[in-house]
Amino acid sequence: MQKWEYAAVTMTITNVSSIFQRTDARLFFFGPAGHRRIDIKQDKSQGDEDTVQAVFRIIAQLGMDGWELAASQGEGLLYFKRPLSGEVTPIWWTETP
């Protein structure tokens, strides 16, 4: 029976004032012991002009790492899955990004 591991990307854009928006984004990995949350931040060294571009970069990296889009909910929540190989703990669960 195929086993899967799951991840989600969330993004919330909040109007702080009439001219300023704040974008909060997170990457979640789900496992049998709970979840792991990683805040997605702009990384100018990776070419990100803002947090939204950082989200696009993370989504692209998920694809390169074998994750596929499984579902979406609204504009700010994407679910991903990929086959879990073997009975080992996924590497993302034990390593610091």
C-alpha cells in the first residue's frame, strides 16, 4: 500500500494601512507525531523581491523535490503530497532548514 507524506503552504495578506500590506507565509510538514512549521521569508540572496516571490520559490522547490499539488483551498492554502519511501522518518522532520 502506498504511503504518503504531506505538506501545506499558507499565505495571508493583511492590509495594515491604506498603503501597506503585510504578507505572512508558512510551510507546514505533517507527520504522525504532529507538524513542523517553517516561516517563509523574503531572501534577497535568492532573488526574492518580497514574501510572495519567496512563496513562489518554495513552491518551485517542492516540485523539484518530488512534491505534487494535491489540493487547494481559496487563494492562500495549497496542499502537497509525495510518496513516502520506506519506513524511515522523512528528512525534513529531523533537519533544520
